[in-house]
Amino acid sequence: MNLKFYTKVDCPLCEKAKVRLQELQSEMDFTIEEVDIYQDDALLEKYQIMIPVVELDGEMLGYGIINKEEIRKRLLEKNR
């Protein structure tokens, strides 16, 4: 599984979310593709006030304050 992690520079919420995702990686097999929304105008417009955003296969799993348990639950559902 490859998670897309939409983020930006100097984002404290993004840093906290990244730590939570890395903690989950020790339990589950997935990769994290970090995407800076400032590198793409369409992404900037789409996610500007929502970041961080975690997506899997185009489906948003969480945004803003990322809840590790919710992401774990959604990943387990997707992995069935």
C-alpha cells in the first residue's frame, strides 16, 4: 500500500501526523509518499486549509489532526 501524505513546509500539524504515520508503519506494511502542496497549484487550491491530508487510492483517510487509530482502522478495512 502507498499512502499519499499531502503536506507543506513549516506545518506543525503535518509533523505530528508524520510521526503518527511512521508509528503505524512499524505495525503495518505501507509506504508514505510525501507531497508538498506548494509544488502544484491544483493541490494547493484543493488542500490549502485541510493539510495534512492522508489518502489511499484516491480516498481521503484523514485530514487536519490525524488520528492514528482511525487511520489504522481504515487501512485494515482497505487491506481485506
